[in-house]
Amino acid sequence: METEEKEGMTMTKRTAALLLLTAALAALITASVTGDGPAAGAQQKSPPSLQKDTSMKPITEYLKDVYAKGMPKVVKSEAEWRAILSPETYAVTREAGTERAFCGAFYDHKKEGIYLCVCCDLPLFASNAKFDSGTGWPSFFQPLRKDHVAEKTDLSYGMRRVEINCARCDSHLGHVFEDGPRPTGLRYCLNSESLTFVPGSIPADF
Ligand SMILES: [Zn+2]
């Protein structure tokens, strides 16, 4: 027994250096992999709306929230919005910017679910009202609920358009045009930057 134990000890000593090396290598690999994760994500410029997918609540929770709390206005200062939004999202939602066509996260997005206001999580649109408008921006023929999307006349750039905003936090969403498909004939033209997507089936009663 003693001999075996001694041999075992010797083996342990012999392999100790190797084990240490292996452990160090493993640690290095782990560190580099973990380090690469967020860096790679940043390089791809994943919009915050997509990054938020991991912490999503079920769709019904967002809808219940609205029923339970009603729609008290969400008001924040410019500094507060800047602190929670990416510069791109801030420019679109708080300064009425427009993202480039065919560049947003959702213009060709076909999954089932609902789209929330990126600023305040108010449910705005559902995948069953989304259509391919060919414009390069996510397009819907109707909002999830009419009272969630506010409208106002926009005379900028020498055009007369109808701007659409989140009814709860006034976030700029895009514009609505009267050249949409049936049944409404409307085309709600959105910026992907203004939206967060929550996957799941859409409750029939909302
Ligand atoms: Zn909002």
C-alpha cells in the first residue's frame, strides 16, 4: 500500500506542473472567449433592442402592465434618456431622426411576437399586422392598439406627413402613410431603433 501511495505521490508531483500549465491555459482560453463575446457583439453593432431579448418577460406580462397601470405619461429629462439609450436610439427616438433604409434590425424580421416602444416598453405593434413594404423600414398596417400610437402633423423637409409617436413617452416612431394594404390602407413606417421585439404568440383578446 505504502509503495503504491508513494508512487501515487510521485505521479502527482510529476503531473503537478503539467496540471498547472493546463489549468493556466484553460483559464487563458476561458478569459479570451469570455472577452471576445461582448467585443464581437459590439463590433456587429447589435441594437440595444435585440440585446434586451435575453431578459424578456412573456408578452402577456407587458400587456397586463398596461391594463394594471393604465398609461400614465413617462417623462424623463434629456440627460436621463441619454443615460439609458444608445446614441443611435436617442437620435431617432428623442430627436425624430430616421435610420437608413435596409439597415435596421426589423425591416426583414418575420418572427411572431410584439414590438414595444424601446424607450418605455409600451406594446405598439404585432407581427400579424407587419407586411413587407419594400421600403427598407419595418411596416405595419395597424398598431396593436390605436390609443398607443399618437399622431401629429409633420411639415419638415418641405413635406406634409403624419408623424407617429409613442403615446406614453412621446418617443418618435416614424410616420404613417395612406398607401398601405388592406384592411386599413395604412402604412405605419417605423424605425427599428424605436422598437424592442418580444417573441411569442399574440393573445387574441388584445
Ligand atoms: Zn414609449
